[in-house]
Amino acid sequence: MSFESHFSFATARRISCGKNVAGAIDVPETTKPGAAGSSANTPLAQALAGCLFARALPGEIEGLDEAARVAVAGFMAAAAALRAPDQPVIHIDPLANDGARRLRLAIIGEDRPFLVDSTAAAVTAAGVDIHRLLHPIIDVRRDADGTLLEVIGLGKNGAPLPGHARESMIYMEIEQVGHKTRAALEASLAQVLADVRAAVTDWQAMLALLRERIRALSDNPPPLAPPRTAEAMAFLEWLAADNFTLLGARHYRLEGDLDDPAMEVSSDGGLGLLADPDYPVWTGMRGPATRRAPSRRCWPARNPC
């Protein structure tokens, strides 16, 4: 028995399924907060301060006096000082003079949907509490190597001006954790950001593929009762009407008996998260075993009527 289908996946809170592959750059020692080359009173830090808190809600800046705000701006300016093209920056540093023993986390990269929910979910999934979160969208200017030259201001409607980049700058204060947990969190965040990029980049292509599958069902319906095919098409049309967050798509073939079907990749390429043919679709564990079907309830009944 063989059955072909496309699979797409969505989540309301987290893009990543937890692959542990680093893909971000850290901050060079010469630009890290507290290093000799950094200062909270630089023009870049002062410009960032005006953006970091301009649209913050009262609860987001509660307990931040002027000195604390200057320190936050200096930390973010140092983290943002160098960002290689097409790469995010992830930096975790102890929060100085903090009786609550917190860490501060900077995540800086190209602005995309899902970033706050996805990164916050990764932090909480690691068992780490978030005590503060700020997320301004800021237009900046960098040189070819990624050195920050100018903070233009808060991003506005429409695309940034030529030569400018629109960046997401996430600042979190999180629970103090050990070095092992911190390293694992950095790796998890790097993969989350890579997953967000893959899903957002291929979103239009996945939407086009979904609509093509709807047309294919109409033009060449499967050997099922017409009401069942119509119901499936209506469901897919509902998904395509911006009711589903498309994260990945690939062509699979279901092999074996319906009591124990297995998924086999039947196309050379995939989209979004499923561009990787070994992405852990069902179990979160990489390898061929992830292609076993999760439940017989997912597949068509033997009786097509």
C-alpha cells in the first residue's frame, strides 16, 4: 500500500522543535559589556537608550532607575557592536550589582515574525524564568563587516531606507543558571532563530504549495467518497486563509500496512523546517525512526466510504 501526501506543521508559541545546532555568533571580547573597549556612555549607547525604553510598557521598565537604564543600553550597544551579515548575535552576561542574581540576555538580528514568542519559549522550555523582556525594532546602519555605525531610530511602517537595516533587539533578564545550562540555552536559541528564518523565508512558497495541493485534489480526486474529498479540500482552504502557521512542507510517501505505516521522503527538496529530510517530524529524535507514523488515527480508513 502506498499513499502520498504533503505535511505542514504549525505552533502558536514556538518555532523550534529543539534541534541543538549552533548558528549564531557571540560578542568579541573587545566589545563585551565590561570590557575596556565598551562604555555605556558612547553615542551609540545613548542612541539605543532612547529606542529601548521609548515604547516600553510601565511593567516592562518597573524598577529600572536612570543608572539601570544606562547599564541596559550599554550592554545592548556592546552586544550589537558587531553582527556578521545574515547572522544573529546571542549574548548572556551576569547582571552587575544585582542582588536577585539574574543574567541579562541580548538577542539581535534581522527583524522577523515569531521572534519574541519563539525565543521566550526556548528560555522557559529550558526551565529558566524570565523576569524582564524588552523588544524594540530599530533601524541601524552597519558597514560591510557588520560593525554598527549608527542607530537611526525606531522602525516605522514601510521598508527601511536604502543602506539601513531593520533589526530586532531583544533584551531579557533571566534567572541565574550555571555555565552548562547557559551554553545549552545559547545553542537552543541559535537553533530557534535558524528555524524562524527557515519558516519565514519559505512561507510564501509553502502557501503556494498548499494551494497547488488543493487544486490537485480538485483536478484528480482520490478514490474516496466525494463528501470526504470536499471536506478535506475545505479544510485545506481554511488553512490557506491565514488560519495556520506554515513551518515546513515536504512530499512523503506512506509505505507499508495501514496498521503500521511509515513515511518515506519522496522528493529531493523541502521547504521551511522540512528542507532537512531528517528533521524530527514526530518524535523529536533525528533519524529514520522519526518517520514512523504517530497514530493509525491519522490515516484514511480502509473503507473509502
